[in-house]
Amino acid sequence: MAELKLRSKDPDSLRRIIQSALSERLQSVTAGIKRTEERIQEFETKYKLSTEEFITQFNNDELSHSFDFDEWIGEARMLAHLQQTKESLEEIDFVD
């Protein structure tokens, strides 16, 4: 685990600023996850496939190419990225 040390004339203020920024980023990422999951659900409902089934079939060339499918894949990749970012943010601890 990496550790980061910062120095400031006002360490309490710096800590509050960083905690606030991380909190805002986490809220933004969480909202992004919700929007992305809603969009993925629209595709799953429209095509009556789970995203996992869709990606498997798409990668096996079992589906014809379409703009919707490009978008669906993009949303799935975005969701994975956002979930990883959220996990990374949630793992940050402040040590004294």
C-alpha cells in the first residue's frame, strides 16, 4: 500500500480540503455508476440479454454490428472503470 505525505503550514485545513475533494469525487463517481447502470438496464431490457451474455455473444460474432451495441459495450466498460475508481477512493485512509 502506498503512503503519501504532505506538508502544510495549516495541516488541519489541508486535510479538510483533501477530504472534501475526495468526498465530492466519490459522490460524482457514485452518481456516474447509477446513471451508467440505468443506461445498461435499458439495453438489457430492449435486447432481453444480460450485459454478460451480450458481451459474450458480441465477442463471438453472434450479433450483427450496430450503434446500440457499440454504446452498450462503452457503457459496460465505463461501469467497470467507475466501479474501480469508487473502490480506490473508498480505500483511502488518512493516517496521523
